[in-house]
Amino acid sequence: MLYSAYQAQSDLLQPISALARSALAGYRFWSGLSRTGLAETSLWRNVAASWEMLGRAGLDHERHSFGIDAILLKGRRVAVREERILATPFATLLHFRKAVEAVQPRVLVVAPLSGHFATLLRNTVKTLLPEHEVFITDWHNARDVSPAAGCFGLDEYVDHLFRFFEAMGPGGHVMAVCQPCVQVLSAVALMVEDRNPLLPRSMTLMAGPVDTRVNPTQVNEVAQRFPLAWFERRLIAPVPAGNKGAGRLVYPGFAQLSAFMAMNMDRHVKAHRDLYRHLARGERAQAEILASFYDEYFSVLDLPAEFFLETVRDVFQEALLAEGRLTYRGRRIDLSKIRTTLLLTVEGERDDICAVGQTAAAHDLLTGLSPARKRHHLQAGVGHYGVFSGKRWEKEIYPVFRDIVRTAG
């Protein structure tokens, strides 16, 4: 009922948004032909801004492009193309191949499976590319995955990591952004135990819920407030007919987005007021910055129901990894086994999703790793997204990551 109601509302909104986009296109065409300057009056700019805001209304369920066609490498422009290395029904391993031969450290960026596409990490990837060979987990929208593909829970997530490490090859490094910190820790511990030659040389955990009992946020409090059955009853729904994944039970991306926005609604309302004002004033450059962010932010991805529910229970309610009780296919995850892989944890001072201390908890859990092989970076002045995107990520956090990779060899 939840998903069907959303889909019906979305279907009703589509023709209105399409009409507004057509009106805006007509205005721009006429404005280009007009010699009177009437099209650039304050009245018409406000009307056009209203059409553009209405045309942007609604959510998108399609993955956008990373849009990284080239980078600057030692002052020279080098072409980049996305190469699919491995694909399953639930994910694709992407390699950003540069049109130049260079021996660089290989990094697997493990993107969060939490309501948005991996393209949300566009700035992360673009910053890494000049000095690293970058791979990323490109998770698929569960509403596009047939129920015949089976279930996808925490164990299946770790299975995918093993396959991705194999495809990337030995001697690499791994960076987990937000939610997958638990799965990456689990995979590395299991690889140590199995004497897997693909063991990464360094492991970077960025703003992830390693121990959600530390400094609880609103997200953690909601997870603790209700039993698992409440989440299953209220937030899980079948994908409506007309989609490839029709009938698959999912946690809809629009529900996750609504929860995130509710935490900072005033900020999002202000951002849209600013966007309207920039458009009405003809300030296209400022408007484009906000528009680009929300184009990506409003592109949502559905999560497989089993993955969402297991994450709520095992990570947010019971903190099984921190308690030493998390298992993978019946095997207990023993973090004390990790002895050689360098560890870097990164947190944002103002993070209201994964608070300070929740990721740094990994240092106390990896008892077999010497202090010399551990490093923590607390970034001042940033929230959750500032840990992996923006100027402070580029100028202050990335250099720390680069140093860890160089130290690990």
C-alpha cells in the first residue's frame, strides 16, 4: 500500500511537471528570439523560475552518469571511461580506466547501499583518480531486480565484496563510505582468517556505524525505539507492477530520503528558496550548484528488504560486530585476527547521521593491530556528506588517505 500510494502520486505529478518543463522550454526559446527585452523583466524571470521549480518536482529512480570524462594528470588532460569489470543482478563493479598507462595504487571504493546511487560519490572518485586506480561498487536499484534473482542480505553483501576484491586483484586498498564499514571490516577479518592473498593493504572507514551505541544520533534512537516488526510492517513494501522487480519486497528509497530530509527540513527548505531566488535573478552559476546537488539527492534507490531489516537489527539495534557476535554464514567475525592491514578512520565533527566515536570504535575492536598501524582523523566543521565530498574532503581529508595508502605500499 505504501509504495502503490507513492507511485500513484508520482504518476499524477508527472504530466504537471512535464507541462512546466515544456512551458520553460518555450519561454527560453522565445526569450532567445525576443529583441524587446520583455522576457528578461523581473515578472517573467519569476514566472520562469516557478516553471523550473515545478518541472523539477518529484523523485528520480534512474542512476545518473558519474560524468567523469577526463581528469588532469600532472598538468595534462587525460580521458577517463567507465569500464564494467563484473556484474551481478544486484551490483556492478566499475573501473574508471584512464587513457594512459600508469602504475598507481588500486582502491576499491565501497559505496553505501542506503537509498542513493553510487554516483553520490562523484566528488570522492574524481578526487582519487589522479593518483589512484579507482574501482567502485555500483549497487543496482532493487526495484529493477527480478524476485527470481533471490534475496540480498548482509551475507550476500560480503559475498559481493569477496568477488570484487578478486576482480580488482591483490595488493589493493579499500575505502568504505558510511554504511558498508561493518561489511568491509567483516570481509577483511574473514580474508585474514582464510589467508586470502587478496587481503587489502589498507582499510579506510569513513563515517560508518561500527558501534552505534556510542554517542547515539536521532537515527540510532529511532532504530532503538521500535521493534524490528514495526520496521517490517511500516516500511517494507512490494515493488508495484510495471517495474522489472515487481513483487520484490523493498525498503523504498523515497522513504529513506524522507527520513533524511526530516532531520534537516529547515536546511532543505532554505536551499530551495535560495534556488528559486537564484533562478529569478538570473544567477545561473549559483543555481546550478544547488540544482546539481538536488538532482543527485532526489535520485533514489530501493533497498532489498532483507538487507535493510538485517542492517537495522544487527547493526543499529544489537551492534553485533561491536559485541563480537556478528556472523557470516555461521562463522563468527573475529576482528582481532586483523594484524597487518593499515586502518584509517575518518569522522565529521558535525555528523548527525553517524556521530563522532561510532567509526573510531574500530580502533578498540581491532586488538590485534598495533597502534602504529592505526590512524584516526576527525574533520572539523563538516557533517556527514562533508567527510567524502566538498572542499574539506579534497583539501584536508584526502591527503590523509593518500598518506595511508603510500605508507601501506
